Amino acid sequence: MKFLELLNHIGLIAAHRGARCLAPENTLIALKKSVGRCDFIEIDVQFSRDGVAVVMHDDTLQRTTNVAKIDSFVSKKPYRVCDFTIDELRELDYGSWFYKDENHKEPLLTLCDALEFIKEKSLLLNIEIKDISAVFSDEEVVDTVVKEIKKSDASESILLSSFRHEYLKIIKEKVPNILTAALVEGKHSDSLLEYLRELKVNGYNLNNESVDKQTVEMLREAGFFVSVYTVNDSARAKELFSMGVNCIFSDSLNKNLKVDSL
Ligand code: G3P
Ligand code: MG
């Protein structure tokens, strides 16, 4: 199924950073564990110092790698992802922090690896592009991500989202057919529909605390799909779906989140 077709449905579950309840977030094993437990997978993408798109949430490596244990990297504190080359990032372990076992390692996941995996398994992937505008130009970010997607021949299986809406605008100029969603946290734009139409996005992804029925209805009627992050509670999931929310991003991937009839 193409992504847009899927997003017309209500009651969808996206695996937030992969199945991050079951495996280290944003790793290949987290993607593998999501299969069969969600409707699509969400990952976060940013760049290494030399401009390779890598899958990682935080802007530093402290929480989700063993970087602090490697003496030769001490000079790179506070361990910003964008200060490490791709070769240096490959030296790190992305698993032991999660398993609490130094011997249980996981490798770096690049965007290229993630795309290869979803293409091979015929899955759908939401790539959230982190705001890396302090270091990389918007054009460079979009060009790199789009190039990877085109190379993988998986455009119809991709949804691109970002809190940095400039990226979304450029994406639609360059590849109008690719799906995009504006990520927001907190207050909605005053003239929300007009704003989203200007961005030419397909969807609106908002935080759980900012959802209200009226806004969801207005967006759905105007043809935008609506997704909410991060929802791990089944009662709340049901409530959101009954408002017309299409999708929730969840860490728990609990079967109870699924709603059979609405
Ligand atoms: O894309 C939804 C969600 O992932 C946004 O928040 O901080 O978990 O990337 P964050
Ligand atoms: Mg994310």
C-alpha cells in the first residue's frame, strides 16, 4: 500500500524511533522488531560532520552510545553528532546503553541502511529530519535526504517530517510527490490551514498535549492527515482516534492501542 492511501485511515500506529521499548531506538534491530507491530516506522535523521545522513534522535551521542567510555573522544565533549565523521560514528556502540550489558552491541544505522531495509521488506517509513540548520544549509540537508530516497527507489513509501518547516517547503519544490508533514509542539499557527497550504504539506503532526477535537476536525475536513506524538496509553489512543486522529506515534506498540471499530 502507498503511504498516502494508508494515511487516509484512522487508528494507525507508528513505531516511534523503531520499537524503542524492545530494542535500542533508531537502530536496525529496533526497525526489525517493529515489523508486524505497527503500520509504519518513524526514525530521526541528522548528519555526521562530513554530511552523511545518520539515524539518531539526540543532538549529542551521550545517551545512546558508549562515546563517554572512549578516551580518544574526550576532546569532543559534549559529543555533538555533527562533530563526528561517519567513520568515527561507526566506531561507537549503539546497543549496550539499552541492554545494560557492555557486550551487547549494535552498529550505527545510516539513512541509507534504513531505506534499504524498508525497501527490502516493503515497509513504510517516516523520516523526521532534525533541525540541523545551525551547522548545515537547508538546501544541503534536503538535497542529501532526497538523494538517498531517490537512490533507494522508495519515494512512495516515505513520509518526510520536520519541526523545521523550511525543509518541508524546499522538499515540495524539489519533489512535489513526496509526502510531508509539519511537526509542531505547542501553539498552533494563527491561520493554521493557510499556513499548512503555503507549506504544501500533506499532514500535521502535533504533540499529545496540544490536541483538541475542533482543530482535528478542521484539519481533516481540509484534507490534512493528523498524527499525534507520543502516545503510550490505550485509553488516550482511543480518545484521539475517536476525534478523527489518523495516527499515533507510540513507544509501547501495545496491541491494546489498536482500535478495531470506531
Ligand atoms: O515525529 C514524531 C516525534 O518523533 C517527534 O518528537 O522528539 O521524539 O523526535 P521526537
Ligand atoms: Mg522523531
